[in-house]
Amino acid sequence: MTRQLSAVIGLSVLVGIGAGIEVTGTGCQNPAVTVSDGELRNATANGAAVELKGLGYRLRHRPSCRTPAGNTRRTVRVHCEAVTTDGRPVRVEGVAYDAESRHPRQHFVIRVAGRVVLRKSCLGLGCRDRS
């Protein structure tokens, strides 16, 4: 579980918005190593909003993100949706490979009205794209 914690923290930090990981304690899980999916979704939504603003897209609302079922310790995915102020749909897809390692590899794709407008290995402020 410690590796999973570092992978999610790494993903959040590389997204560029990873301050303040929320730690939860439910059921029999160790509260010191259970990271909230909410923080991962939050970091991706914030990073995508920053990137879109930098590209000149204005959003009606902050992207709404979810982590789909089927994520594993090795591969973690996040999907987000939003709408621009002029009504175009926005979709953000993010994936972290080798998520259980100290250095997960991430990839993000942002589409506006079905057209790819961004492909990067990180999102948001402080992003140092490695793609």
C-alpha cells in the first residue's frame, strides 16, 4: 500500500496541483496509506482548467472528474468532462502507468469538441512536460 500512496501522491504532484493529499481512514484500511480518490480527481480537474485557460478556452464550470472502476496498482485512470462558455464539450483523459513505482509515467489528453488540443505528461502550474 505504501507504493500505491507514493504513486498517487506522485501523480498529484506531477499534475501540478498536488498540495494537500487528503488521508482517509475507513474500514480496516490503514489511514496512513489510504489516499482519497477525490484528491486525484481534484488535482486533474484543477490542472486541466489551468491548461485550458492557457490555451484560450473558457469553461462554464470546473471539469467534473471520476476515477473509473478497474484501476489497478499499476495503472490508474481519471476521466473529466466540462463545457466551454460557447457550448463545446471538453473531455480530459489521464493515465498513470507504473503507478506503484516511485516514478509513475503519466499521460494526459484534452479534447475540445472532439479535437485534441493538448497532449502532455503533466498538467497545470509547475508542469515540466517530458513527452
